[in-house]
Amino acid sequence: MSSQRKLNKDNKRHPGIDDLPLTIVLDGEGVILQWSSKARAMFGWNNREVIGLPFHKTILPEKHHIDFLKLLASYERSSTEHLLHRAIEISACGKDHAEFDISMGISPVIISGERFCICYISDITERKMVASKMTLVKQLSEQNTQLIDFCNIVSHNLRAPLVNMSMLVDFIERSGDPGEQKMLISKLRPVLENLHATFNELVESIQIKQNLEIEVEDIQIQECMRRTLDGLQAEIVKLRAHIKADFSEAPVLRYPPKYLYSILHNLVSNSLKYHSPKRQPVITVKTVKVDGRIVLSVSDNGLGIDLNKHRHNFFKIGKVFHRHPHAKGFGLFMTKTQIEAMGGRIWVESVPDEGTSFFVEFKN
Amino acid sequence: MKSIFLVDDDPIFVFLTRMIISSAGTTSEISEFSDGQMAIDFLNNNANSPEFLPDIIFLDLSMPVMDGWEFLKEYVLLEPRLKKRITLYIVSSSISPHEVERAKTFQVVSDFLIKPLEEERVAEIINASPDAGRRL
């Protein structure tokens, strides 16, 4: 292989000189000293038009001026410190006044005692566009899943009681026996209540999804927990459940109070509902900080669940995994909807006959 | 006399299905299972006793513990061992075409009946099921 060809091959593997970011040289006060042909191509001005002008007033939109001047002032104070340790993403504008996104890094240099700044700039419009398209695609696919879920809910959970009602009414109309009619009519009430409950849950979940501007407050988690336990007092006493709560690592959460109460209530009441008859229920509720985010956990020593079987539909509406008279399969669905509406996530770990732990990570 | 298993967690619907079966003019013995697990356990335990096995299974899809799909997965494995030929129908309130398509992937499913059940169809199904479904 000739050395020339080898070089070409190497050129393909490594970024060429043309791929380096555009460079502009400024003096210590931020006045443009050197303007490259790449800069001309990106911003539209030629050398004569910009050399001698303040950098920020030339290519930065007004909203960034103050920040840039502060940056320069800090350079002046500390003389050799890096102006920007890493590239920032910022908007810039060219001769035609059109704003576009750039990535910019600034390094200070001192040559013969004189201060200069070197700006490295690259146009990231395309990258930004690709990124925003990806986000959009992700959002759309999430919304699509939600829509399919919603269709399934309407198609099943709402239709089931409707079918029952129409069948009951059919029989009532056809029956000639007043005693039988009376018996059939008595069966309408629970169906109606079921329909009502499903309908209300659905409406509430839609409201959660739409309610993007719900008010958040700083909540003392301990206080919210106390209310939760008050609400579940009867069950706790009946089961002689032992509840341990520790919020010392993260005592305060900025969140909609109604949601936090609902999340705690649902998770703790789940733990109570699915306790193991073999042992005294012990439920541990606590918050920890993981990478600056608050994670709430609710762990119990209850029945547990086989996640290999049920992981996929754990948080779906109407899913129930244990035989329990009051299990409707709404609780976890609502909890998940509330958590995700606020940008957080929920997951579960469980071992059958040992217990279940729910984890909720809140967005900062 | 036909033996029918209703695998459905909705007591009202089970009650209504009983009424329909009886008003369809057929005499049948009806057993109820409120989830798939209960039904599959029974079939497993009685696979060799055709006298305890049903002629027809009406299977709901949405149930606690083990839903209809999970039931079908286990039933497919169990079915060759059953000492009786059973006709299985899905009975669901779902009108989702996706679920109807999915049901077609199970050969053991004879048809997908959308609730409400119709008397004529139920009579047809009961009369069509073979009298001597016993397998050697």
C-alpha cells in the first residue's frame, strides 16, 4: 500500500481538518481580531465587516449579551482560567438575522502578556433537529400506546357492564314473572355502580394526563404519610400491621399534594390488602436520594407476586393478581398515571410469598 | 346432558349466561370458575377422568390471577392429554379486532363470541357439540 493511500485511509478514519470547529479570535475585551472563511460561511459577514466589532453584539442575540459580558469580566479577574470549561449550546444569529443553534467553547490564551480569547463554534441546527425529531417520535409512540390502552379500556372495562345491563334489561322485559323481574332489577344496581366507578377512574386518569399545570408545593412527606395512615387506620389496627417510616434522607418533596397523598395511600393500602396471612404485616416506607433525585419506596412482607408472569401488565387498568373481593385493578394504574404525568417513574420488585417493594423516582 | 364450564370472574355475567343456557331450552350442567388458574387446575387434576371434564368451555379474557390468554397458553399444552374432546369458545366483552386476531392464533379456540351472548347461538353451540366426546 502506498503511503499516500494509507494516509487517505487514515483520513477516513480520523476527522479531517475541515471537520474542526470554526474558530474566531477575540482580544481580551471580546473584540473580533480574526474571522475565518468558515465564519464567513456560517454567519454571512466578511472580514472587513466584523473585525474590530464586539463579538457578542455581532453574532449573539441580545438575550445572551449580559451573560457573555459577565464571562469576559470573570476572565479578566482570573486571567488564565478557562472561560468555558466545556462547550455550551446557545443561539446565534448571522447577517440575515436568522437565529440558529450553535455549540460554543471559549479558551483564553495569553501571548506576550496580552490576553486573547479563542472561540470554537459549530452549527448544531441539524443535530438539534434530529434530537427534537427523536423526542417527538418517542412522545408520539408513547401517546399511541396510551391511546391503544385507552381503546382497550373502553372496549372492555366500559363495555362489560354495559353488556350486563342490556342483557338484564332484556330478561326483565321478557319475563312475565314479577318475582323474577324484581330479582333481576336488584342485579342492576351493582352493575351500575361498577360502570360508574370505571367511568370515574377513566375521567380522572384523563384529567391527570391533561393537567400539566397542576400546582406543586413543598410537602413534608412525614405529614402526608401521617394523613395516609389516618385514612387507613381501621385496616392497620385490624391487621395489627407494623408500619415503619423514615424520610430523614429526603424529608421534603416538591409535588402536587393530592398526587403524593394518592400515591402513598395506594401503595400502602396495596401492601395492607395483599398481606400474607402467615405473618404480621410489616410495611416500610422511606425516601432516599439517588443521583440527586428522591426515590420513595414502599416495601412489605406480603403475598408477593410472580413478576415473570405479570411484569408486562403490572400497571395496566383492570389487572388484578390476587383473589381479593375489593380488588378492581385501578389503584396502580392511577398511581402510575399520576407519577408519569409529573415526569417520574415507578417500578416494582417482588418475590412470591416474601413481599413486594414499589419504588417511585420523582423528577427534580 | 352437556357439561359446560364458565370461566369468568363477573358474577352478573355468569348469572346471565346461566339464564341464557337454561332459556335456550337445553339441560346442561354448569360449573363456574372465577379465574383461569382455578379452571386450569381443575382440568389438570381431572385430565384422565372424562366424566369430570366439560363438553364446552366458555372462556372470558379479562380475569384476575390468570387471564384468558394465560389460560390458553397452558391449555394448549394440556389439551392433548385430556381424555375428552372439549370445544372452547372465547366469550369477551372486548370488541377490539386486535384480540379477535390474537384468538385466531390459538387452534384450540373454536370461535370468538362477543358479549352479549345470544340465545340462538348458545343453543346452536350446545346442540352442535358431539355427544360422545370421549377420547381413548
